[in-house]
Amino acid sequence: MRSYNTGTTGWTGGGRGGFRGANPGIGARRFSVLRMANPFTVEALIGVGLGTAYMTSTRFLFNYIGVSEICFLVVIPILIGKMFWKGSSTLRILSRADIIYIVFSVWLILPIATLTSLDTPGIYPIDIIIYSGQLLFFLLLCLDTPDDAAFGRVAFFMAISFGVAILTNGISVEEEGARFFAQSSNPNQLAVYCFGVMVLAGRFLPLSLGLPVIAGAVYVGALTRSAAFVLGSLTSVVAIAWFASLHRKRGLATIALATSVVAVVGLFLLLASEDLRQKVVGIWIKSDGGEKGARFPLMINGLKAVFSSPKSIVVGNGAGAFSGISAPFEAWEAHNTVVDLATICGIFLPGVIYWNLVRYVIRLISARHYLSAGLTTGFIIMSIFHFIARHFIFWVILCLAVVDADEMKRVPVLSSRRAREG
């Protein structure tokens, strides 16, 4: 049975009463580069797969398989072997009702809903293979019950491979105002993985490594000019201040009060000034890039697709894209992970998934891991403006939410005073 280190406080929970150290959340074994006796592990392959997953323009086999996909195709059989080697003790997670429903939705309901909706515009049966493979990877990773040292290796190799890939491409844009693509076919894909590496680095890397990684990811993410990335990053900053203020009577509580005042004043100005509203809407529309300001119509029409029939509400419309610019079922994604998942598998699947993510943030706050809680909150906000469930990083962070939150639930969190004394 793994031990759990609760004697930590501070912004990250990683050092005694301060903003330093790694985050001991899943187990007492912490990640350290110097302690990696054998770095060539399955976690290294997962990290490289995640760090190169944004390189969608470099796929070379049927336009579906690239370096990242090869890594995961190698990882999955290894994880299956580890599962059988460990035996039935690893299967505890399959007794959870929420995990059972996720499996039921993707592996049973999704194929049936797809086969009964083949005449629906936007249906794309091959997506069943993609979602089934991602769910298999998610389950195997959860069953492997990685500790924080293992997740640290994933974060480390993701950061290294991501950085090397970006530097190989070169960090530059051809003209002022252009978006940075690197090797992605869409800069929003790059932005998603920038945020993913921030979440993992902030949770598991020592701050001497994690903060430079986060800073680099923020810089690259800003170059993509993704409004959702900027919104998620700003949300993270505000959330960190808010969460930290929950356990401090002074100091950071002032920051929380200041952000509240700014938010109220900003909302008042938006309501009072038509010109300001038009400028804000113009900035948001411009950030949509090739979508021509269609973000909100896509969300609305995605919701219309969800509630188009009792069947679509409960089990969805099947694998595909069912939103549209002028009406639902025009073969567009809603660019909203909650809405897109609901159009595909019904309203209960995104409810179950986001319940786990929100529960994880609450557990992180209770454990005083404010940096991790804030970054995870920003990731959740960003997912509301992009469909990111098609990316492996989404399922890795969901696995982290399931495994890490369970460990934090088993062990009570010490008060900050006892933690400082211990």
C-alpha cells in the first residue's frame, strides 16, 4: 500500500509552508530527474506521445498516424501486459459507477447510436475507433495507478519533447498578427497542448523545473493567438489568488477582493457602454480566425442538436459533428467540449466527466495545492471554447483527476498549522 505525504502547505503544496518543491499528491514517491535510474519507461513513451501530439500536420500514415500515435500504439500493449501482471488488485476502479458509465457510453451506446443515425448529416463512424482507443488508454492508465513519480516522468518527457519539437520548428510568425502553428494543422491544437503541459508541470515537476516550463508554454500559447488559451490562463491566475485566499485571512484575501471589484466594474461598463461591448465582441470574433465569428452560433446550434429528440438527449446522435453556423446538423463541431460530447453521447457523459474534474479541483484546494487547482480550472474553462476530448491530453488529465482525487480522499488533509509543525 502506498503512503501519502500530507505534511505540506503553500501555493503548490510542495514545500513546508512555501512556494517551492514538487507536489506530493498521489504518493510519497516524488519525481526527481537525478533519481531516474531507468528513464526509458512507459511513462517516457507517454510523455513523448503527449509532447508531439500537437504535430498533426506531420502525420505520415493515412494522415492519421504520426510520432505521437506510434508512441501510444506501443504504450497500450505494454499497459495491458502490466495490468495482467499486477492481477485483480488493479481492477478496483472498474467498480466505480461513473467509470462504468463512461465505458458503457463509449463502447456500447456510441456504436449503437452511430449505426442508428447513419443518415444524419455530420455522422462519421470512423470516430468510434478514435474514442474507443482513447478510452482504452484512459482505463489502462487508471488501472496502472501511477504515483506522483510516474506522473512526474510523464510531465518531464512531455515538456522535453514538446520543447524540442517547438525549437526544431522555430518560434516565429511570418507577419504581424499571424498565428503560430508550429507543426500543427490548427494553432488551437497547439494551444491545447500548451495548457496540458502547464497542468502536468504545475502538479508534478519541482518548481525549479515547473515554473520555466509553464512560462515557456504560456509564451508559445500566446503566439497561437488563441482567445480560449488567454481566457484559460487569466482564469488560472485569478483562481490561484481566490483559492489561496480561502485559507488566509489577510494578504491574498485583498487580491480576491480586488478581482471581485474589477469584475463587477468591468461587467457594469460592458452593460453601460454599447461601444465597449462592440469592441469586446469584435476582439472575440477576430480571435475565431477562420471560423468567421461563428463560435457562439456553433455552441447554440450544438445545443439544439443535443435537444433535437429524446434519443439525442439521452444517448446522443453518434460519432460525428452535429452543430452548424446557421442551423444544427451542418457537420460542424460546436467548439465546446461539453456540448460536443453531449451531441455525441448524450448529456450524461459530459456531466460525469466534468463532475470528476470539478471534484478534483475541490480536492486540490482542500489539500492547498493552489497552483495545480488554478491551472486545472483554467484548463476546464479553455475546454468550454474548444472540443478537446479528441486529444489524448484530455484523457490523461481526466485520469489524473480520477486517481489523484481518490488518493486525496483516503487521507485527511492536515491543517496548515499542523503541517508547519510536522
